[in-house]
Amino acid sequence: MKRGATKEEIILATYDFIIRNGIRAIRVDEIAQMQGISKRTLYEMFVDRAGLIEACIEYMIRLQRRRIKQCCNQEECDPLVRLFLLAEIYIDGLCLVKCNVLSEIMDSYSHHWAQLRQVWYSEFMQALTRCHQKQLFLSEIDIDHFVIKLFDILIEARRRGNHSYEDLRFLCRAVIRGSATLQGIRQIDNLPPTMVC
């Protein structure tokens, strides 16, 4: 049994637990026992159960930011490649947790969800603006509205739970391709299959 777990180790273990079992399954005594510490020690690190869960969601946000930075922080990156890399990471994030966990986060931790959504919104806006400037997207497309609708379509498809990871990738590609110019469509069609959602 593990002794003297650090705050970071507890957050990581709880985060993994949330991904596997959902937020509602978290029991403070169970987490403390898994980490080889007392409940009292756990409550000295986190004010309460909600504080522990919030720390895990904040960790999730940091992970998403790190993935975005690692994969998409290249100025010379082709705008469509960047857009599809972002879409891939976004869909990975949606599919990382079970549908019910995604709903729990959106409903019960809406402030954190709004933070995460803002991170994604900003990145997608940058990528789509570059695509728009290179005339890869139809001029009549309102980029702001497009990003919001794309998010809503993918999130609702995931929350309903009847769409697989591959379905979401195909759906995302269809929405993006459907808003592209002829030049954009040609570039999308020429991207490697592993690159295109």
C-alpha cells in the first residue's frame, strides 16, 4: 500500500478513477484507502470532495492545454493541418471520458467546463481564421458561429452516447469539408487519411 501520497499523486489517481468510473462513483474514503492515507490527511489537502473533483477537472484542463501546445503550436503549420490536428485532439478529449461523465462535468462543474470550452474556442478561432484568410473556407461563413455550432454538434453527438469515436471524426470532417471552398475541399481530400478526422 502506498504511503504518504503527494497532492499531485492523489489528483492523478482520482482523475484516472473519474475517467474509468465517473464522478458520482468517487468516495473520499476509497480514494484515501487507495493512496494509503487517512481521510483526515486527504481533507487537509482538499477542503472537501468537491475540491478534490475540481482539482481533477483543472488537471484535465491543463492536460488539454499541453496537448494543444505540443501538437499545434507551430506557426509554419498548414492552416488545414492545424485545424484537423485540433479537431483530433478535441474529439480525443470528448471520448476520453464516458458520456455520463461528460454530462456530469458540463452540468455540475459548468464553470470549469466554460474554461475548457474557452481554451478550445480560442484555438479553433485562430485556426479557422487562418483558413479563412487563405480562402480555404467560404467567405459567407461566420467563423464565430461556425466554431460554436461545430462544438455543439460534436458535444451533443457524444453526450447522446450513440456515436463512436470514428463517427465523431467523420462527422467533424463532413462539417468542416462542407464549409470549405473548392480549393479547401481539394486540400482536405489530399490530406493523409490519418490526418483528416
